[in-house]
Amino acid sequence: MADSLLSYIALAMILFSIGFLGVISRKNIFIVYMSIELMLNAINLIFISLGRYYETMVPQVMAMIIIAIAAAEAAVFLSLIVVLYRRKKSLDSDIFTVLSQKDAHE
Amino acid sequence: MNNFLLAWIVLIPLLSSMTLGLMYLFSIKVIKIPNIVFTVLGLSSPFLSFMIGFSFFLQMIGNHEIFLYKAYRWLSVDGYDIDMGFMADKLSIFMVLFITFVGGLIHIYASGYMKTDKGYGKFFFYFNLFLASMLLLVLADSPIIMFIGWEGVGVCSYFLISYYYEDTKNVQAGNKAFIANRVGDLGFIIAMITMIYYVGSNGFDYINLEAGMQNVPINVLTFIGSALFVGAIGKSAQIPLFVWLPDAMAGPTPVSALIHAATMVTAGVYMVARFHFLYDLIPNVGLIIAYVGAFSALFAAIIATKQTDIKKILAYSTMSQLGYMFIAVGLGGYSVGIFHVFTHAFFKALLFMGAGAVIVALHHEQNIFKMGGMRSKTPIVYFAMLIATLAITGIPPFAGFFSKDEILLTAFSSGEYLIWGIGVLTAILTAYYMFRLLFVVFHGKNYQESRKLHTISKSMIMPLIVLAFGSIVAGFIGIPEILGGNNLVGSWLNDWKNSSLHVEHSREFILMGINILAAVIGTYVAYKKFFNYDMAIVPKYNGIIWKKFYIDEIYDRFIVKKVKEVSIFISYKVDVNFIDMIVMGLSRGFIKSGHFISKVQNANTRFYAFFMLVGISVISTYLIMVMR
């Protein structure tokens, strides 16, 4: 049992790291969004496998809540992407610098 | 009881001065308030205070009551409490009476003298504040409250001396007074700290201090006494801190009268008398005080013989008379010293007012050799000045005779013949320089007959008459027993009287005779030299006495210059190279690191996300390590 838990967690860590790398290395907002979802699901995986390991339902409830919130978040996120695209006609995350003070300093 | 009225003696002038100040601001900013309003308000407060003081005086006759009034707790630090307390014993109330009386007369005089001044309201604001500070000084129940008054007097003297601030010289004179006083105040503060350390544990008012002093080691007491006396030297213009007093003549004449007669300079004498319980335990310090007083008296008298500025002569004469007072209080004759303070207040105020009247009449001419022949033109001023001069010279029965005689008697009977000798010598010089002033100003031939005199207003003449009367009778309250009087001052200030000083009657008469002789000799020499003095040539003095023994120059050379050099060194070398380097270096460092760190904020979302996640992983790793 212990070996299988470890492999689940290892899988979750790999998924999380892939998601993390996706967030910081990709420019396309869609890919960034997908990477974030990947990280969320890596966390879900940890919750569920731990729930299984300790034979309790609490982590599963947490996972369900995370899935529900992620669904709601998806709607918000996608609509935001639409708005951002309409503004700049681009999906490159690096050009959305309206809130930065970078220009004010230099 | 109505002890709370004690506080009102101080509060009335204080409130009145605050009102005057606000009204003056209103007057210059909004609508002009007529001078009469300022006059009424400014003049009423000393007389109200005088009446309250007089009511306490009446209650004190015939008993030994001490009036105490604690208004509120002012400070409470670590079980150590300072009350805003007022205390009136016989000494305080004696001081209050003549401060308010003479001060009130000077206020009246000032209302005439300053009539055309544009800062009329401001002047009375300072004047009332000055009076309030002095009254607080004498009515305080602890050295700390006294110190408030002490500093108040100092700051008001600064305001008033540099009153004509358009002229830089006057401002410098004010600065000089303030700085010289500051040196003295340092002594006072050191003395207070030492007292708090050694005797402050059960209350810090005079009564507790007196009880606590008995258990303090004698060398500590000597230290406290000496440090306190440094404060007295600064305030009362004795050697070596007297340099501010002649320069203080830069202020308007009523200011000089107020500083020299009723307030300020007498504070030092009062302080020594107030701490008589301390000085009784350390007669050696008392002796030093007496010697400082004696040498100051002689020194000032010598300088005064060669001065030509009427107000400077009077300034040095004040210093000289203060020297007499210190001789008395130093040798334990506190009541005698205070008696001289009292008589001096009358004749010195009178002298300054008379001088002020002459100065006004001659359109602000202050050189006595350019006056001359004023007797026929201003007869009332002449008689007032004559009476005051006779009083300060010590011709019986005028006020100064009795007090000066008692001081010299004290010196003689305590066996300090050197001090006594200096005192007699000073008396001769006093007679000489005072009659020199009188003869030159009022009798000398006048070569400027054609000059039209400025009119002297009634409000300036009236106080002269009152004070002239006072200068005649003020001494009568202290007629010694051998002349058939019963020395009311001595019996009033019984607690401050040194009963061990006693000489045989025959000796007392001889001493009295010597004093009168001294006065007559001085007068005669002055008469020979200056009665009918030919004013055609204004004498040009030079030599060491005219230069005031080069004291100012010596101080300038050895103290002021050195201090300046140090200041310049600090401001141009240490400040620029060291302090600025640290401060500017710090701020430049902040700017640089700010620029560097601002590079992190590069508007790259992915970069932010990277840092966020790094941060989260660091924190969670840390938490896991700790939570284990």
C-alpha cells in the first residue's frame, strides 16, 4: 500500500511541476490556464490518494470542492481571456503590462 | 482658606499678558485696537496682584503663618511628584509687594514712554509676562517651579532687550544676555539634579528640602551651594557673568528699569536668601559669595566712573549694588540683603525713569556730556534724580543709607574687614560716579540751548514723584535700633536674620559715620570736578577703565572665538565630511538599492508567478521542517 501511495504522490508532483513550468515558461494565456488546471488536479490527486490511504472521506470532499470551484473559475477565466483578446488582439501574456510601473521609472 | 488667591497673583499678569498678546495679533492683522485698551489691561494686572499680595501681607502680620496652595499635580514620575505649588512666607510676600508696586509704577511710566511705539501692545504683553514670571519665581514652593519663573524671566529679558530688533546690535545684546544667563542656568540645573538625587525622595518643596538637607554630607552641600550660586551669578550679573548687563541697555528705558529694579537681577539674591537653610550649613561658600559680591561691587564702580552713556553708568551701578546685596546674603545677613533689594528697587527704578525722561526730552541722546543744564528745563526730573542719587549714595535719611549701612555693618561684624574695606571704597566711588552723572547732566553748562525739548508726558512724571517719595521713606522701615527705630524689616524677616552678628553701639556709630564720610568724600570730589563742568568739549576717554578692563575683548578672544572656531569646525568639517556622509550615504544607498530592487518589478507576469511559487515552496518547506 505504501509503495502505491508513493507512486501516486510522485505522479502528482510530476504533474504539478509540469504545470508550474507551463505557467512560467509559456506565453500563450490558454496554455498558462491549462497549466494552472494541471496543478489544481495534481493537488486533487494528492488529496484523494491520501484519503484513500488514511481511509477517510474528508480529503475527497475537499477534492470535490476544488473541482466545483475550478469549474466556476474556468468560466471566469475564459471570459477574462476573451476580454483581454478583444483589447489587444493577442494571447501573449507578456504584452498585458497596463498595471505595471515599469514605464514610470525608466 | 483663600489660599488659591496665591495662584492668582501669578495668574492675573499671565492671563493679562496672553490676552494682550492675542489682542496685539488681532490688532495688527485685523482691526487696529486703540492703545488705551492695551494700557488699561496692561496696567491693571500689577495693581490687582499688588492688592492680593497686600491682603496676604495683612494676614501675616503678627504670626508665623506660611500660606501653601497646591494647584495641581504637574509631574508624576516613578513615585516622584512635582506639584504646581505656591508658597507665600514672609520673604515671598515681601518680594511680591515691591515687585508689583515698583513694577506697576514702571508699567505706568512705560505707557508714557512707549506711547508712540508701533509695538505698544506687544511691549505690554512682554512686560506683563515678565512680571508674571518674576512673581512665579518668588511664589514657587519648590526649586523646579522656581526654575519655570527663572527661565520665564530670562526669556522675557531676551524679548525686551532686543525689542528694537531692526538694529542688529540690539538683537546681539539680547542674545548675549540670553547666553550669559544660560551659563548660569546650567549651574542651577546641576544643583537641582544633585538635590533631587540626595534629598528629593520625600518631596521637593522647600520645607522638605530644609528637613532633608541636615543629613547630606557637607561636600555635597558645598557642591549644591556653589552650583546654585553660579545660577545666581548669571541672573544677577556678578563677576564673571556680568557682561550682558551693560549691553542690556539696548532695550527701551522702562525695560532697563524693570530688569534692574523690580525683577530679574534681584532673582539671584532672592534665591540665595530662599536657600538660606542650605547656605547656613556651608559658611565657606557664603564667604565666596560675599567676596564675589565685594569684587563685583568694586569692579563695576570703577568702570562706572569713566562711562559716558547715562544708561551704562546706571547699569554698572546696578551691578555694584547687587554686589553689596551678595556681600550681605553671603555673610548670612539675608534680611539685610533683601532690605537692600527693596530700597534699591525704589531708587534704581527712579534713576532709570529719570534717565529715560531726560533721554526722551533730548530726542534719544544718551551721552551725558551732550546733555547739560537740564535742571532748569526739567525741574521735576532733576529733583527726582537728586533724591535717587542721594539715596544710592547713602546720605541719611534717604533709603540707601540704612540698607547700605547695615550691609557694611554685617561685613564688619563678621570679621571680614577686607570685604568691609572694599564696601567702603565702593561707597566712595558710588558717590563719585553718581554725582558726576547728576552734575554733568543737570548742572553742566549747556551749549545746545537752542534745542527744542521733547515733551515729557504726565504718565512719565507721576511715577517719578511716587518713587521719589518712596526713595525717601523706603529706608524708614529698616531703621536700626540704635537710631531709635525698631528695624521692621529685620523683625519681619526674622527667620532670615543672623542674630550672631552683633557689635557694640559705639562701634556701630563709628561705622555709620565712616559710611557718611565715604559718601561725602565721593560727592565732594565729584562736585569739584564736575559741578559747572564745561561742556564745550565732549571728553574723549581712553585707557583701561574706559575700555571696561577689556573684559569683553578678553571673553571674545578666549571664549567666544574659541567656541566659534569649534562651531565652524563642526559645521564645516565634521558636519560636511562626517555627518553628511553618513546621512547622504544612507539615502543614496536606499536610492540605489531601490533602483536595483525595482528591476524585479518588470511587468512580466510569468516572472511574478515564478517568484510566487518559489516563495510558496520555500515557506511550505520551512513549515514542514518546523512542524515535524
